[in-house]
Amino acid sequence: MAAKALPLLLALAALLITAPSTHASSCSAADRDALLSIRAALSDDAHLGVFSTWTANTDCCANWYGVACDPTTGRVGYLSLRGEAEDAVMAPAGRPTSGVMSGYVSDAVCHLDRLSMLVLADWKRITGPVPTCIPTSLPSLRVLELPGNSLTGDIPAAIGTLSRLTVLNLADNHLTGSIPASITSLGSSLKHLDLANNRLTGRVPTDFGNLAMLSRALLGRNRLSGPIPASVASMPRLADLDLSENQLTGPVPAALGSSRVLASLYLGANRISGNIPASLLGNSGLGILNLSRNAVDGAIPDAFTPRSYFTMLDLSRNRLTGAVPRSLADAAYVGHLDLSHNRLCGTIPAGAPFDHLDAASFASNSCLCGGPLGKCT
């Protein structure tokens, strides 16, 4: 999926640096030269005029598209070029345009050593690696977003040295290698991590739980293997965890159900085994749980409560046995429910939420009957 700018990130961008209407200092010559080198490595394939304001004889702090500077020092602190932005360049006459840009991310970006935000997002054809100099050359970097391109190679091993990094988004590329072990050094800063839809291999770091400030961890659609680290259950701010469509094995950590902030948990299409922790189904804050297309077995815990509120509960295509839990009728709300393609047996309970579900929610089980499947014989 194409990476989208989140309201959180927009608010963060406003806090990080503001482009004033007047400038106390003009752009430094070194920063201007670095920007021109970055431009030389990229090609505006859609001819949108993204770089039409980037000319050598003008002040890059004054009106260069996507560039903003510290008004006191004149140093470039903000470089943001989005291929799906909704501004006058990308949406002329109010008609949004999807930009296409080819080329590569020049190492010259590392000469902008006061940079706090670097965004080159959704240009589709930008290739090559993430410059390895970024972690060591941009100590002030807080936002690094390079999603929606065709980047290859490894995530820089030293990424964890960016001690101020709040947002790391490298989703929707062709990155390979493992998640760098150093990433867990960002525990006091990193809030949003999106590495989804790449070709990453290896294990999720066992000390992933050290990322104490992290609220979103999106690692789905890769080739990650091994178990889900038990340490993820101790992350105090983790609201959204997506590990779907990988090759993860082992059980779901039971302690995840004790989280007070976890709102969505996507674990579908892995090789997860073992039982469903009862604490997950009784968690009053968890609204989305997807465990579909795994090897989960045993009975569905009869652990729903009047505080259970699921907008989506997908346990389909596993090896679940036993009956449909009667306590599911006690849940405050169940929107989408899918228990299909398991080995469940018995009578589907009557009443809500079962009276608004169709037969597809229970299809292809061993011997379920009642409700939308028809009377038991």
C-alpha cells in the first residue's frame, strides 16, 4: 500500500521547523550545493515542476519547494518532497496528481548536517540504497521517511545512533537484510516505525521491547522469521502492532493480552502455533485481532466479557477445535467475525452478535450448526 502522511507526522513537522515568510539568514552556499547535488540525482518523470524553484542563483531558504531553514542560522533543516502531496505543485487546479520520480538518493543529503526532517516519499522509481552516511552525518534528524519508492539494500546498521529519531518510515520498498540490532537503542525517542512491505529477513530483535516510546510498529509483509519476542508485551505505549504476512513461528506471547494500550494486533499469514491466550479475548482495549492463516490450535477461550469490543476478530484458517464460545454473546460489540476454515463443532449460540452474521463467518468447519448455518439435525 502507498504510505500516507499521518496527522501525527504533520503536527510533528510543524513543531520541528517552521518556514518563515521572511528570512534573517540566507541559505548557506554549502547547503545550496548539497541540494543541487540531490536534485541532479533525481528526475521528475511526470514533469510536475517539483524542482522548478531550485535554481543556483536564488536563496534556497526563500522559496525552494519542499525546503525550509532555521531562520537564525540559514541552515537547511527540512527537506520534504512527497509524490502524493495535496499542494499547488502536486495538485494543480485542485486535481491531485500522483508523482513519479526516478534516480537515487544522493549521499549529498549527508552534507545537510542540520537536517531534522528528510522526506522523499511515494515517488515509485527512486532506486538504490538508503545512504549509509545518514546515521553518522545527520545527528539532528527526527523524521526519516523514504516510503513508496524502489529502494534496495540493507537498512543502515548504525540507524540506532540517530538518538533524536522519532519517525522511521521505509515502507513499500525492496529493502533486504535484517532489522538492525541497533534500532532498539532508540527507546527514548522512536514513536513510529514502519518497515512494511519490503523483503526483510531474520528475526525481530529479542529486545524490541526496549523501544519504550513506540506507539506503532508496522513490520508486515516481509520475510521475518522466528518467534514473536516476549519483550513486545512490555511496551507501555504500543497501540498498533502489525507482524502479518511473515514467516513467524511459535506461540502468541500470553502477556500481550495484559497490555492496557494495545488496540490492534495483526498476526495473520504466519506460521504461528499454540493456543489463543485467553487474555487477548478478554482485553477491553483490543479492538482488532487478526490471527488468520496460521497453525493456531485448541479451543477458542470462553473469555469474552461485557467490556470486549471488537471491530474485527478474524481467527479463520487455523486448527481451532471445540465449540463457539458462549461468552461471545456477552461482548459489548463484535463487528466483523470470521471463524471459518477451522475444526469447530457444535451449535452456534443464539442472539447478538450471531444474529447479524452470515454463514461465511462459520463456513468450512467440522460440524457447526445453528444460526446462519441452519438448524442442527
